[in-house]
Amino acid sequence: MQFNIIKQYFPKNHIIDLTPFGNGHINDTYKVVIDGMPKDYILQKINTQVFLNPDGIIQNHLKLKRYSISIDMILKLLK
């Protein structure tokens, strides 16, 4: 299933590696390595038994992103 989802975003690229990432207990998270891409990606399957409104999660994320951009907030990425 994960490969099908990744192919929706990268239809012409070869998936080199897909491995579980982290040790979460709620969502399933994977590190994705794709041929020809300079960085790796994270794919996360949201547990809809816990988060009953996944679309709401995305909407909240987008609101936070727009707000942080509007006030020139600098967010540091964890490595």
C-alpha cells in the first residue's frame, strides 16, 4: 500500500528504500528514499481510530504554516 501512495507523488521515480522510522505508538511512519531525489522523505499513515478527523489535522497544519509565514517566524527542522 505504501508503494502505491508514494507512486502517486513520484510516478516516474524508482523507490530505493522504504523503512519504518521512529518508534511511535499511534501512527505508522516510514523513511522513503527515492532515486534521483536529493533528500529523503517521511511518509506517515495517520491512525484514524485515534485521529477521527485527519482532514482537520491537515487544515490546522496549513493554518499554522500560513500564520508562521505571515509573521516571518523561522522554524528549525530537526535532524
